[in-house]
Amino acid sequence: MKIRLLILEDDSTYLQRVVSIFNNKFGNELEIYSFTEIDAAIQCLGDKNIDVFLASSSFNIDFTMVPKKCGFAYFVESTDIDRYNNQKAICKFQRAELIYKQILSLYAEQTPNIIGSAGNRNSSMKVITFSTPAGGTGTSTIAAACAVNLAGKGYRVLYLNLQKYGDADAYFSCDGQFDFSDIIYAVKSNKSNRTIKLQSTVKQDATGVSFYSSVKVALDILEFNINDYVTLLNELQALGEYDYVITDMDFPSKREDFKAFENCRNVVLVSDGTSTTLAKIDRMLKAVQIIDSYSEYSIQPRFLMIKNKSRGVLDGYKEIKVIGEFPLYESGTPAQLARQLSMSNVFEQLI
């Protein structure tokens, strides 16, 4: 089913150009109606059951004439304008792909949530989680490197940074105004179509890795709980667009949060070989063994380890298989380090 899009724009040259581009790029997704006169546009709203209405800021819109189920935004001339006349705003002078994603977002917000059916479920989607009970070991950098490595092999990869104070944008970049806060809202609310929201807010780095920009305010991610995470994974699986989801998360601090590991193919721990890190991992293993004894799911067998920044030989772990080791790198941005580490064959053991 196509999204019925109405565009009201007084600049006829721009209108012709944007409609032509949309038809060429998104002709299978959009059914477009375009007008330069407000009366004709308002008439079309009711006649064609429009889903999304975009209007130039030069028009004074009577919102009593806009159906409640119709998403609306003003077309404005600057990316710095988020709202205009108390309504959402979309800059018309940006790449068509970015405008299209914002159209999808408007549509998702006005459409009741539709959970992906089991028939569409991509059972082959694999989740690999990077986490560690010790901080400062380079877990996020190695998780990002794994995502780059898999994308370079042609896999469809989504990188999820769920750390409370993590920053996906330190490793990946792409234009767009959406971030993970939009996903949190969609997951927690039944007011939007989550599947479309996942598609409209995702970004793709030059490496081919898909990702969601980190929340602007850390308090948002604090609201994201284990049940929300499970819901998100189910939605991603129903979406069927990814072969691998690489999750970078804080190590669970509550018993119920270990549920995050139940859907994982592997949980990769990162150790820097210090006595403090080793002691924390040892204490963590004892806790996991207790949890496993009371659960139908076995978490510990999913654990693997990567040694990072190691300055010497580490004692082996009987309980955890070590799949590789990275040397200490003295300089480089997080993104540069992730790309350098991505060339390692360590990640072959995760496929």
C-alpha cells in the first residue's frame, strides 16, 4: 500500500522538481498529489484520504480542515527550524532521501502500531552483544569494529549502542535529524507504527553499517528497560532487513536484565588483562552460574572473550573461550580505531 502524500507549494518550479524526484526514487512507496493553490489542496485532503500533508510555510493552514489521522508538517527553508507555527517543520532544501524518511516518520506517528507478523519474521537475524562488567576495556570500539567488519563482508548490519552514556555517533556518521529517542518513544507507545519508525529513523554510515544516532539527553536511554529491548528485537526481526544486530550495552546490574542475553548468538566480553578487570569477570561468572542454575536458558555457554590493549600474557579462562587479542593502540579517534580493528580476522569466529 502506498502512502498518499499531498504537497502544497507556491514555488511551481520547486514543486515540479521535487515531485519528479520523488516519483523516480519512491514511486513504489508514494502516491503524490501536488498543488500550488490552497483551496484545491484542501479539497484533495478529503477526496483522496491523504496520509501526509506537507505545506509551504507561506500558506496559512486552517487545521480544522486537516483530518486527525493525517500527518502534517510545514515545508521550510532552513534545517535549523524544527517547528513552525507550532507544527513540525521539514526543510525542503535537503536530499530527497532525508525528506522521505521524515515523511515516513509522520506517517508512522499517525498509523496504529502494527506488529510484524510471524510470516514476515526473519529467523536468520543474529544478535551479537558486546558487554563487560569492567569499564574502559574498549568494548564499544570493538563492537563498532565488528559491525564494520561484517558490513564489509556484505552482511546487512545494524549497530545498536544501548550504553547509558554511549555514543554511536563517535563511530558512525550520517545526515538526518532523528536519534534513538524516537525509537524509545515508538517502542513504548502504541501511537505509532514501530516498523515504519524503525525504517524512517535509521541511518547508514559510509562503511555500510546501519545505526541510530545516540539520544541527545542521556535521561532518555535510562527509560529504556529490558522489556523495551526485547520488543525492539522482535520488531527488528519482523522487519527482516538485517543479518546481524551488533548490540553494545552495559553489563546487567539486575537479575531480570540478564534476559537481554537470552536472544543472543554470542555475548562477547572484552578484557584488558588488568587484575581489576579479571577480578570483576570472575565475580560476574559466579553470579551468572547461579542465574543459570535457576533458568531454563544457559547464558554462560554464549560467552566469548576478546583480549584488548593487553600488555602481557593473560592467564587462560576455563569457562570462557578467548577468540582473539588486539594490541594497545596509542592514538586515533574512536572511528579510526574501529576501522583499523575491523580488518582483523578475529571476527570470523562470530559468523
